[in-house]
Amino acid sequence: MSTRHYYNAESLDRALREYESEYGMATAAFYERYASGERLELPEFAQHAWASFYEDILRMTGGSGIDRRSVTTRAHEAFACR
């Protein structure tokens, strides 16, 4: 019996943060270079996985991506009286 694993935009974003940390580059900067066809000094599998995870996040969020502001900031905005 196999165990199924599921992912969502937030779990994929955690993976993106790992790539950013490993390769010292923000995902947006990486993806811009990757999409333009620039030859990057990164393993090809890492490039493919990184780009695929980012594209999945965009697909799952309707193109808006993940809000990386702190949870405190997001909660304050959600509950602030205006």
C-alpha cells in the first residue's frame, strides 16, 4: 500500500525558498533568466524543478503567486478596522 503525498501552493513555496537559499537567487530573478533561455550555471534538473514549481504556484493562485509578507502583517491587514 503506497502513501499519497499532496502539495499546494504554500508547500511548493517552501521548496522555492530552498532553491533560493541553495543558489542565492530570488525565484523571480531565476525565472526571468530561465524563461529567456539564458544559460545558467545550475544543474539542469534543479532548473527544471524550480521553474516547474514556480509555474505550478502561478497556476494554482491564478497568477498572483504567494504572499510572502509575514503572517503578522497579513493578519493585521485582515483584521484592521478602517
